[in-house]
Amino acid sequence: MSMRRMRMRVAGMAVAIATVVATAGCGSGGGTNNAAGGDNDGTISIGSMFPPGTLDPTTGTQGSDLAYLNMVFDSLTQLNPSTAAVEPMLATSWKFVGADKLALDVQLRHGVVFQDGTPFNAQAVVDYSNAFIKAGDIANLLQYVTSVTASGPYEVVYHLSQQNANLPFGLSGRAGMIPSPTAVKKEGKNFALHPVGTGPYSFTSETQGASYSFTRFDKYWDDANVPRVKHVTFKIFQSDTALVNAIRSGNIQVAAHLASQDVKTLKPVSNLTVDTAPSTAFGLAYFNSARKPLTDSKVRLAFNLALDRKSIADAVTDGLGQPTDQAVPKGLPGYSASSEPIFTYDPAKAKDLMQQAGYGNGVNMTCDVYPGLGFDIAGPIIIAEEKAIGINLKLVTISPAQVGPFFDNKASAQCAFANYSGVGNPITAYQLIWSKAYYNAGKTDYGIDSYFDKFFSTYTSAGVNALTAQISAVEKTNPGYAPIFFAPLVNAFQNNIQGFVNSQLALNNLRGLHYKS
């Protein structure tokens, strides 16, 4: 897998904050584009603490980009917001072909146009796929794809060097966000400043790091099925307090990705609806196992056993989240009930492991922290718990521009606290954070990459669950990271707003928001 530098967008580290991903339905049926009433010719303002790093899906790496990209771009497939099942979008159907399943044949939707009037077709998919692979597929969305060819005006074939059962899922992400070939040719390296896709909104303007505006695309192919306001503007706030004040004052109509503690503050406000949901996003410590003392598996295990995950989860999420020692929550594919508990809170055993590793007198470690993800609360608790076993943690707050170097440079800090979205897909979740892939900062071989090879030739949920159980068994003695808590999704919106979707996968329909008629 080729590596590319992270283009810093928000929550960089927040590789995890796909919590404001937006998807629209692809059904058929009647209806009108706009709910009745003049308000829907106006604007809905969405507040967030997380700006995008880029509006070019080819080069984006951070989860927070997705809320913005999904305004402009449809993807070839999409995920059901409740089950994470892969469903049609720009692709109407797909199937693996051949006895060896080394090709995925994809049928494309007819009659779709890009926002600049360019027709959507197979050649647009081929052109973008080649560019995406060349740019560097850091999330392995097109893993093992050697080429993409057009078999007709609305049919493409993804050719594989070996099986990849996960490929239809990959097409729901950036790899399936097809841009206008006309705009790509016209804008070149400036495409991120003037992105053009097939989605329900055209990009209008930005004040970098402050606001991003979009206008409804009235020739959208699914126009009849998705009520939505004419203008959407994302406003960026520098703190959770400022975001809460903005939704209370009416400066914004929607506040996305609020802190758990905001629920008690906003629930009594009569004109607001506060929406909470469980989430696949979890707080964790990324390990840079190329740096001592984390080169030693005993220290990595001790780090995990020192954590009282329940106390941390209760403090950070105000009781709304859940402690975790897995990358997948209960109820979703990949969760291994047979593996629980992977890590118990056992400071005595952790101290013994530190002694065995030669650090009986203690050791210093530095961890980067991205703000706004709950570690302002969790940090002091974690510091105290690790200090009790001899790990003296120093936490250093970093900016978005400093996130990429952590994953690119083995000489970076020993660890980093951040969130990871999990995306409801165990193959992606486990591979990215634990295999020798991009988010494995030290590019350390934890001895589990062979399991990921098996994932890609496994086509059943039972088979996937069996593999995650085997990975969890390795994790008990040789962890590659420290999962800590699942954060809840907390969003608030004015009572006259409709179209919001409560989704554990964070597939909240931000591009389908509109005012009540």
C-alpha cells in the first residue's frame, strides 16, 4: 500500500470523526424536492468544531472531511445507516465474476449529471479510479485493484490481483466519490477549491477554517426523494462552549458532534431537540511501537491493563458511552463476544509486566492529543492510572497540521490519543489501526496481517466474526493499540428542522435537512 502525506483536515487524528457523514436515500417514489414554505429557499447553518482539510476526495485522509464531501459527491455504493449493509447509489448493482472472483462487475446508474452538466458514465469512474490509486489509497478502499476498465457506457470492471470481498464497501467511501472529469481537467491541482460531483449540493464558497457554503443542485438524479433546504452553510467553532452558545442563540440551526456533557445543558431548551445515539467511534491510544518502551509487547499490555475503562468512559461521556477493548461495538459484525474481556483492569499485573520489561523504576512517555475528542477529561485520569504502574505520561496538545507527521514518522511521540470511527466495518477498522498500514505509526508487525489476507477472501458474516475472534486472541498478549471508550453521538437542532437521521454509524442525513412546512 502506497503512503501519502495526510492533508490536514479536521480531527486529523480524528481519523475518527466520520461522525458527521451524510448519505441520502436511493429509493424510488414520488414527492417534491422542497417542503412547502419559504424557509426552504433559505439557509440551514450547521455548527461544527471540525473543518475539512480538503474537498478533494482523491487526497483526503481525515474522517471529518466526509460531512463536507457528501454534500457535493455521491458514491458508487452507500451504507445503510442502521445495519451498515452496502446498498446501491451511483452503482445500481454489482457482482464478483469468474471462478476465482478476481473481477467486480459494476452496473452504473443512467441519467445522472455532474453539477457542471457533464454526463456521469463509465469513463468518469475509470478516470477517477486510476487517479485515486495513483494518489495513494491509504485506507485500502481499492485493495488489490490493479486496473479499472469500462465494459460499456454504464458498466465498469474492477480487476483484482487477489480476492477482495470488501471492495463493495470500499466503493462507499472516497474511492467511490466520482468527480466531474471536466472539472478535474479544468481545475487541476486547484480542484479542491472548486469541487464538482453528482451530489445534491454544489459547492459555493469557503472561508478556510471558518465557513463552507453549498447550494442545492436542482438537477440531482434523486431529486424527488430527498427534501432539502436550498442553502447549507457549515460554521466552524473553536470550542464546544462556543458551539453550544451558537445553537442556543439561534446563530446556527444544527450543532454537530457535541460533547456528552452538553446534553444536560441543552435538554431544557424548549426550542431544541437533542439527539443522542450510540456510536462506532471510539477513543483510543495509537501506539508508535517503533519507540521505546512500546517496542516491548509487555509494556503495551501493561498500558492496557492499567486502564479502568469504565471510569474513563463514565467521566468522558457522562454515562452515555461505553467502555471497550474492541474496535467494534456489540451488535455489529466483527464483535467477538467469546473474546471478552480482552483486557481487565489489573494494575498489579501491569506493574509486574513493567518489572519484567526492565522498567521497574518507571519510564517516561509522551502522547500527542487532539483537542475536542474527550481527552481533556480523560487525560488526567489516564495519567494517574498509568503513573500507578510506572508509566509517566506527558500529554502534548497538537494541531491538525501536526497529526500527519505522527503517522508518517517513526520518530514521532510514543503514542497519540484520538478517536477512530470504526465505520461499522471490522475489516477496515482492524486493518487500518493494527496491521502494517497507515495508522500503525511505527509500521510494526504485530503478527496478524495474515488474518487480514483471509478477510479479503471471506464472504460471510460468520467467517468475518471467526477472524476477529482470532485477532482478539492475539491482542490479549500483543496489543497494537489501546481502545478505551465508545463515544456517543450527540447532535442538537432546532425543533423546526426535519430530515435528521439517528444513526449509530454516524450516517446522519445532513444533506437532507429542511424546515418543517
